[in-house]
Amino acid sequence: MDHNLLLSLSGGALAGVAVGMALKKAFRWALIFIGLVILGLIGLMNAGIIVIQWDALSHGLEGSAATVGDWVRIAVGDLSAQLVGFSGGLLIGLKWG
């Protein structure tokens, strides 16, 4: 096996593990925060203080999901040794984190 290819795979994997572990912790806190905000908004809506336009909210979420899908498609289109190693390391980091 080519020595440079092996270094690219291992460097990408180490970076992926670090990013995966950090993402798992960040996602956990972000989901807790988002859940509390949604509960607060629902409470304010039930109290008659605000009106939530659910159609506009779902349209915004669909647009965000499409943007993320486009980004992933572009990233996967350029498969390299670093990206393959990073992807594997990211999955391991998400599992361990």
C-alpha cells in the first residue's frame, strides 16, 4: 500500500474521531435547547400570547434540509482518502462520544 495513502487515511480518521465526539456533545446540548424553546413557544401559544405559523415553519425546515442534502452531495462527489478516513473516524467518534 502507498505510504502517502495510508497517512491520508489515518490523519482523516483521527480528525473524524475528534470531530465526531465533539459533534455528539454539541448536538445533545443543541437538542435540549431547541426542545426547551419549542416547549416555551407552545406554552406561549396556548396562553394566547403568540400565534405560530406552522406552514411557514415547515417550509423553512424543508429548505434547510435541501441545503444540507446539496452540501452532502457535493462532499461525496469528491471522494478522497482523507474524506474516507474522516467519514470512518466520524462514525467512530459519534459512537464513542
